[in-house]
Amino acid sequence: MAASEGTDVVIAGAGIAGLALALGLAQQGIKVALIEASAEPTTPALDSDLTAWDSRVSALTPSSSAWLAKRGVWQEMAHYRLGPYTDMLVWDGSGTGRIAFSAESLEVPLLGHIVENRVTVYALLKCVQQQANIRVYWEDKLEAADFSQPDLVSMDTQQGLCLSAGLLVGADGARSRTRDLAGLDIRAWSYHQHAIVATVRLTQEHQKTCYQAFLNTGPLALLPLSDPLLCSIVWSLDDPHWESLQNMDDRDFMAQLNRVLPSNMPSVEAIGRRGIFPLRQCHAVDYVRQGVALVGDAAHSIHPLAGQGINLGLKDVSVLVEELGRAWQQGTSLGSESTLRRYQRRRKTDNLLMMSAMEAFKRGFGSTHPAIRVARNMGLSWTDAATPLKNWLARQALT
């Protein structure tokens, strides 16, 4: 390996957003280097045992699926496990308010797919490996970056690699090293919640339905997997409650889980390994500066209650690929601030709207005030009865 290597774009982070961005740029002839701290992923196991399923999943919208299909990724994902869902049921756990969405009422084939994150990552990686103009450096991370030269960023990694490029993109998550090196400020706060994730087996088939309950202790989602009896759960719990639940044995945990599910829903009869992670919201004040751009969780991380995080990240990627592709064709510097500002203008408003909506949901449904309880139950029931409004809301989630 050469002591110093030049490329067009360096991307820090080879998760879903980083790999998708690398692929989209490479397919336009742009040379890319990817740096990833973790080891290279292996082929996803397809064992039906509960412990063989990835507890981290994403709800990919038809818009995200279409973008991935256009680049050949969805076709690779189809070799593994995709969980299409056609219906969604949302209810207030402390009242009678509920709202139901269906693909049939919208005259679309489905509302989206629940996909294990490792399946998406591996399919992206297979497509990336087919591109001669992408190099991936595993088990390495950025150590330093120099932005002093016009139209050139120089970088050093922990493994001694020296890279230079016109643009550095941070796709390295909510605690982005790229963002710190570039001096891009953030606004962040804790939700004072932790999310427990696991794969569960139901007593009856899930009927391709996503279930979302807003409980006093935090939202609970059951997301249908490709196996008709399996769901992935994401149970977000306030700080006073999560630790005792996480420390329970499987039998007691399932008993608590079934206690909060309505009687007309399938109950849980088995559970795989449980994982847990803290929840916080983070939003970069600026996504860009000369020579640097942020995408995905490096730019914005939101509450998982609507499963929109990865879709927002793929929208970032789509717009950045478009703007950089235009600059590439015009011979403009890929790291020029004017190019990157266009990307920020197109994405920041959309991300802020989604983040604000998630914050409103979290606060509104987390309140125990009697008046707010009554208002939200009436609001859910009224919206469920107002078909045009309900269908409009559902269509926003498809894009």
C-alpha cells in the first residue's frame, strides 16, 4: 500500500448510508475510498432460529426500495429475507384511541418492507465490490484531517493510511468523528430512554401488520418479519423502567410484554437475544462546509418510534449523489461549498420536519396529563374516521 493515496471522495463509515453513497457515486464514474472501523461483514445466516435474526431492522419505504433497486441492490437483498407489510395499527396504550392504515385503502401493493440491517449492508457491499473505482479499508478510522488547502482535504487514519480527496463525507453515525474533525456543531439531547430490541415468535401469524403502541413508559413497536410468526420488537422505555425489564429473564420479560398488548393481538411465546441502546436526538447545525458533508445519523439522529431514520439517510444519499453528479459533469470541485450548500438546503428542511414530528409524538404520547390523554385519544379516533386525511398521512410515509 502506498504511503499516500489520492481519490475523488473519501467516505468515513461503511454502514447503510456510507455504502449507498459510495455505490451511487461510483456508478457515475467518481473514485471513492471508504473507511470503516468494524470488520468486513460476512454473509448473513438464514437459520430460522430466533437467535439467528438480526435484532436491528429498518422499515424501508417504497421510495427507499426503488432507489436501491435502481442501483441493483434490492435484487441482491431479495436473495435473503424481506418482510413486506401491508397494514399498520397504532393505538394509545392508556386509552381507546387507535388508527389503522392499509395498502388496500391507498391502492398500493404494500406500505414497505421490514429488513434486517445486516441484509441491507451485505447487499450494498456486494454491489460495491463490483465497482472497480471503490476501495474499502476495514478496521480503520479517521485520526486527523487537514482542510487548509483549497479544493483538497488531507486525512490520516489510525492504521497509518494517508488519503487526499476533494471531499470528505461523514457517514459515521451519531457520534461522528468526521463531524468533530470538521468542527461542525450539533444540537443534541437525551430522550432519557433506552430501546430494547429483540426477535420474537407469536402465537398467531402477524398478517403483515406493523403494530405500534404508545405506552406511558414509551412506545412499543412490533415489526413483521418475512417469517409469518416472527416480529422484531423495539420497546423504548423511560429511564426509570428499562433497566428492571432488561434484567428480567425471558419468561418474565415476555409476561410484561404480553401484558401491554391488547387481547385482540397475537401474544408472544418465545424471544431471542435482547439488545439495548440509549436514545438521543442529534442534529448538526450545518451539514456541510468547504470539503466536508454529513449524511445519515452523522447529520441527524431521531427517535426510532416511526422507523424513519434509515429512510431519511437514504434521502440524504440520493440528493448528495445527484448534486455531486451534476458537479462532476460540469467539472466543478466536488467539495465546493456552493455545491454542498445546495445539498443542505434540499435536505435540512425535510429532516427538521420529521424530527419535529417525532419529538411532538414522543412528548404528546409520553404525557400522563388527563387532558392530553383525552385529546390524543380523540385525535387518533377522529383521524382514523377522516379517510382523506388518514390516507394523506399514510402516503407521506411511503416516500
